[in-house]
Amino acid sequence: MLFLNPEKAGTQAPDQKTQDLMKKTVQFFEKKGLEGIKEDDQASEWYEDFIEFLAEENVFATLLTPAGYGDEDTRFDLSRMCDFSELTAFYGLSYQYCFQVSILGLSPIWMSGNDTLKNKTARLLKEGGIFAFGMSEKKHGADLYSNQMKLYPAGNGSFKGTGSKYYIGNANKAALVSVFGRMADTNDFVFFAVDPEDEHYELQKKIHTSGVRPAFVGEFSLKDYPVTEDDILSKGRDAWDASLSTVNIGKFQLGFASAGICQHAFYEALNHADNRVLYGQKVTDFSHVRHLFTESYARITAMKLYALRAVDYFRSSSEKDRRYLLFNPIQKMKVTKQGMEVIDMLLDVVAAKGFEQDTYMEMAIRDIGMIPRLEGTSHVNMALVIKLMENYFFNEEEFEDIPVRRDAKDDSNLFNQTTGKLASVTFPNYRKSYEGVSLPNVLIFLEQTDLFREMLYKAPPTEQQQKDHNFMLHLGELFTMAVYAQLVLENARLHKLDDDLTDYMFTFMVGDFAQFALAHLSQFGLTEDQETYLEKMLKRPYKNSSRDQRIWEEQVLPLKSSYGVKTGSPE
């Protein structure tokens, strides 16, 4: 059940409350229908009906209130949060965006020691409140060091907040906004909460017209906003840590959003192609169309396998095991970029149909490219990934195996993340994930990875190359492939994925790895040894037409008409 079908959404959840919540969410969207979703999107109409549904069913209160602050069935459970991100994005990124932004706005509150504000927040959630995260600024983006939002001392332990924030989701209707700034007198970082209903909070404008249209992405300003200690969430190093830890939790949702979009677009494209006849035969009888569908299906499956496995590591993290600091940025960067490739392939199938205004694909084309670029995600995350490359390959440490984490557990441990100290983040030997696997393309990919590791050891980047940011970022693409494949393979085995699909997933990973190696050869000045290693990485995947045919007939084609025919998808 890796491939999402809304009719079965939530059926694997470990508790009845979650199952019911997912089912009601599907019912809301199916009643609204694709036509209604598209009408709101094209009109940039604020989705008041969605906000009302969230309030009536206590959705955010259930999903985003940690144990001890809400009703008995509330918990901050990363697994079901990610499921909800995927499900809402399946219907439209703007719906998932409201959820993700609320996670970002709430996390600094739950990470704080301000119990008064925590209890207030739990009450606001139960009343149907959504939340916002005031971090980015127009001139600096996500450059936190250049933050110009300031709290000025105003006597008697109070402060005045002045400054503006840009690219802020839910800025129009948030019950509270968690704002990141600096203390004007000490320049220390600070997180504080503000109420958008206060007269000192001014909503400037909506700044998004081409994506997440029914949502609200805007700019707001504070001018002498009154702040007391009761509004302060954290200061100094605690505030800095909260900012990074919050992004780890909230932006982690991006991979699931991308997967949700891809799966809906896949259903729509398959339904359309299988019901269309060109030159006397079904579109799905053309060999190149079958290939595009089979590869996009395999790429989506790999996206899901990686993203779900990254959840396991994140939920199981501790002071000793912080491997998520590598897996999370790859989730935000690699999984989301894979989504772009999938939509491109599906668009090659449906062609001009994908641009028609009544299709889901028209939204998917526009929204999928936003995801890896939010807050400069790709470059920022790759820079972090590179810092862990040496430890991943050369500083091995044994860890207990991490199980599949679908249990109904509160993940408040995520509020106590340790930032920095990347040198202490270690990994077991990556080859452990390949033990006992004899599939031809998995073994070819392992050869490529081994060659890459050997190149780093015997022909490492020169001092000049290390100073070339572009060189190192591109080298990181090869490293990212190695990590991505490891988690995909781990989870394929845990989910008992059939050998055909596992081997097929590694055909495109072998090809992708070779493409990155070729690009590295073509774009940069290299030592002779580096060139030799990269040339050896230019391997071809093992082809197997009978395997491909089985995947098409037994896994891909049966998905036709399983979703979408009754909800306005094109036929």
C-alpha cells in the first residue's frame, strides 16, 4: 500500500481516531471535487471552507498538540503528520501549505519553556486556530544572521517589536505568529509570539499569485508591538536552536507534499492515456509511454520509500543517534527534485492536455517546482549534506537497527534536538544495507558508490577545488545518490518489495549516478586520478525487458481507474 489511494487513506494507522480523521479529510475533498478545487485555485480564493472543516473536526488540535496539553487522543506524531501532508497535497499544495506553516509556527512554542503560552496555544488549536512562522525577511530571505526584526527595551521588563517579515504563510488568519528576531540592546536572538489581531500588527499584502493560490503568503510588519516576558518563547542560543530544529520538523513535510502531488498526477495521466486512442491504438500501448509510466511509478515508489524511512530515523533520534541531520536535508532536497522529474515524465505523456485549466496536472506543473526551491532549500540543504560526507564514508560506528515507526507515539523528543557538533554525527558502514542482495542493478550501483568512496580517499578534492563552492555542491549530488539509495533499499526490504520493482528502481539510480559523474567530468578541472575514477562510474544499468513487462502488467496498469474517474479527472 505504498501508492496512495484516498479510498484507503488512514487504514494502516494504528488507532481509530487517526483512521477517522483521514477518512473525513478525504470526504471533504471528494465532496468539493476537482472542479471546486480548481475554481478556488484559479480565483485565488481563500479556502474558508477548508479552515472551517479543520476547526469542526479538530484536525490541527489532534495532529499538532503534544501529549499533556490537549485531549487524550492528541499527540505530536511525526508519522501521521507526514501522512496528512501527503494526503492534503494529493488534492492541492495550498492545503498542505496551511498545515506545514502551522507546524512551523507551533514548533518554537512547543520547544519553549513558556507553559502559559503553551496552554493558550492548545486552547487556540482546539478553537480551530492556524499558525504562522515569522522568520524570512524581504532583503535577507532565510539568512538568519542578517535578521532585522528587533525587540527594543521599553522598561519594566517589557519590549517593543519593530520590523517586517516576508513570505509568511497564514499571515492573514493565524491565531499566533512565532516571530524570530534579535534583542536590540544585546543583539541576542529571540523568538516571541504575536497576535495578528493586535493593532500594532500590520498585514502588508499577499505576495503569491502563481502558486498555492487559495492559501495566503504575505508580508507583515510590527511597529512598536508590545511584548512582555509572557510572550517570549526563547532567547540566545535556545532561540537559535529552536529556529533550526523547527525547520527540521516543518520543512521535512516537503517530501511528502511532493509525493502526494505526483501520485494524483499519475492517476490522472494514466486514466487519460488508457482511455485515449491515437493512430488506431491506445496511448498506453506505445512502448515509450509504457516506459514513462513505469519509470515514474518506480521513482514515486522510491520517493515514498526514502521519505518513510527518513521518518523512522527522525522519530528514533537521540543525542547519540543524529543521523537524521543527513537524511532530513536529502528528504527536503532530493525527494522533492525527484517529484519534478516525475511530473516532467507524466507531462510528456499527456502533453497539451496537462495545461488545460480543468486538470489536476495544470496545478501540479506549477506547484511541483516550488517545493525544492522554498527558502532556497536545494542549495542550503546540499551545503549541510556535504559536511557529513566524510563521516558517512570513513568514520563508522555500530548502531542498532531502526525499525519501521508507525506506532502511535508522541514525538516530543523532536523538541530537544541538538544543533551543531556535526563532527559527532556518525554512521554505520553503508554496505550493511546491501548485505544479502544479489539483484544486478543494486550491485552495479554499489560498485559506483564504492568507486566514489575510493575516489574521495585516494583522489580527494584539492585545496583549490574545496574552495570552489560549485564544485563541492556538484560533488554532493553523487554523495546524495549514495545516501538516497541506501534508505530506499533498506525500506524496500522492510516493506518486502518484490525484486522486480527493487531492481528496476536501481536502473534509474545507476543511470542518474552516471549522469552526475559525466556532468562532473564535463564541468570541472580535475586531476588525472579523479578523471579515471569518474570514468569508471559511467556504468550502464542491466536491462531486462521481461521484468519491465511484469511491472507494467502487474503493478502499473492495474492502477488505471482505481482513482479519478468519478472525480472529474480527464478521460
